Amino acid sequence: MISGPRPWLSTCATAGTLARMVTPSGTVRPVMPARACVPMRNAHNSAASDQVHPKIVTAYSFAAKPRDTETKNEQGETVPPRELSGEIDPESDVGKWRASLLEGGDAGEDALMITKTADFSNVLIGVADGVGGWTENGIDPAHYSNALLYYATQYAKSKGAVPTPTETLKYAFEKVSQDQNVKAGSSTVCLVQMDAVQGKLISANLGDSGYVHLRPDPDSDEGRMEVVGQSPSQTYGFNTPYQLAKVPESMKQPGSLSNRPEDAQLNEEDLRRGDMVLLMTDGFLDNVHCVLPPKEALTPDAPKRAELLQLLDMLQDKHREHWSTRKQPSSVIDEKQDFTNVVASTLMQYARLCQSTEEKVSPFQLDAARYGIHYPGGKVDDIALICATIV
């Protein structure tokens, strides 16, 4: 169990290198529930009719770290936070698109997207994490990440089918670079295309957001999930991820980081019915172990399953028990959609708990230790999480 409350902190980056660092912050913002992105089917639909062709059900959840209410200057004096320019105009296309996804909620500097074909057999999902160091230059970090995924969404819609992550990322990057409303900024990004009919997953990941690909163990009576794929993290050093960037000439400095879509790590994996894909920003990945840590970080009595898998085991058991008590008939799609909703919401809530404690060794803590940095417990950050299940 997680215990011991920890003050919430926000993450930002140093202006020169755009490497993230940690600074004090304010009050916790409310968590929004998971959103289902595939309509629930009526109870009279049979499971058999749902299973003619494989489909992908999706859900997403998000949470923002606290906003700074005050900060300190070089003399240590308390001053109001810096006013930001280039914030997202609520009446702009990007602003309206973002509002339709968040429905009044707040994802902070993170962004997410989901596009799908009409038969739900093919989806393109994505997350992006705006680098917070731009606040030091008076730039809203959320604008770049949201504009990037807005243009990715528009490109997918214009194609009438789900395009590859590579071509989508190139298009979105060029559009943001040309968008006069986006003054400056940078972002990590991960795009994943899932084709349930062809049984293919194709991904493009740049930075330290990423995905985890899970599959039911055929030797497990309970259908326990195992990790069969995971995107590698791309960093220059501790807490310094690869990032797409738009840097005006007046802001360019020696050591500033700026990557291009061609720098993204490309992966291709097989997909099967029953597979689940989790796509997350580093607000989750820095706080929850998706695979077992190195042996030297484990105690003799440590569990033999990774933290993420233990959580999914528990959710499977609880959901199976709950679903068996339902009196109304339901389809396989209904059940899988409900479980996908539960996974998206619960994992995000759990990651927030992990962020606020020093009692649990986090992936971020282990990474800091490799660089000789003592940082106990979790790291407070925005979270954007998408869960997709093949039915």
C-alpha cells in the first residue's frame, strides 16, 4: 500500500537545455473520469455479432499537476508566476478540439488524440507532453503539444483512413512549424497505429512518453496479462528527453534541444484479439513500474510480477466478479469496453498516488540514482493515458 503524503511539485525544464527539473507548486487539481471512445453497444446485440470482425475499444483519462500560485526570484523573494504568452485561444480550432476532448477537464501541458475508422477496426492514438521549461520564456508549453496532436488528428481525418504514425508525425510537425499562433515550444510525442484486421501495431515514439503492449498469457486460466512489447525511451541524459521543437531565432541558445520526426524510434509488432495497449506520458511511466526493476533494486520478498501487472491482475478479478452479477444481458464488446474504461481511470488514479509519496521506489527515483541524484519517491507531473483493447 502507498502511504505518506508528499507535497505536490510541478516539473519544468531549464530554459537553456530544456532538461526537466522540479520546483514547488500549489494545490491538487481534480481528476476527470475515463472517457470511452467507442460507443457502448445495446444489450440486445449478441456477442456473436460483435465478433465477426475484430474491433478496438478505447478509453482515456488525464490529470493536470497543480498550477504555480507563486514562485521565487533570484533573490529568494516570493513573486507572482510569470505571465504566459501564446496560450491556446479557446475559440481557435485547436482550442475547440482540445475542449471537446477534455470536456471541462485539465490535462496540463499534456495532450492526447484518438482517431478511428467507422468499423472501429483501425485506430491511431497519440500522447504528447509539452516541455515545461518554456514558461521561463513566457511561453505556454501546452500550446505546442496540443497543436501537434490537433494537426495529427486533422491529417488522419483528411485521409479517410488511418495513416501511418510516421507520415502523420511529419505532417503535424510541419503544420505546427508554420502555425503563426504557436509562437514557440517543444514536446515529446508517441503515436501508435493499431490495425485489428491485419493484426499490426506500428508506432513512432520520440522522447520519454511511450506505450506498453500487453497480451493474455495462454497458460493462465485467469487470462493474466504479460508485457510483450514496450517503446524504448529516448533521452539525452537524466530527465532530458528528445523533443520536437519550434525555437524562434531570438530564443536559440547553445545547447538547446530540437529534434525532427525522423529522429523518432519506429516499432512494428503483431496484434491479436485480447491484446491491450497502454499509451502514456511520463507522468505515468516515471511513477509506475511496467516491468520488474533491476535485481539490485529489489528486496528478497519483492513480488515476482511488475507493479503494472499486479494492478491489472487485481482489476481483472474485481471486474470479473462485478460483471458476473449483472442481471441484464450484455455483449463481449460491452464487457471489454467497461473493463477498458476501468483500466484507464484506475491506472491514472494510482499513478497520482505514486507521485505524492516517498514510501515507494519509483522508476524516476531509480533513473535519478543512475546519475548520482538522490530523489526519493514519485515525481509529480501531468498524466495523459489511453487504453485500447482488441475484441
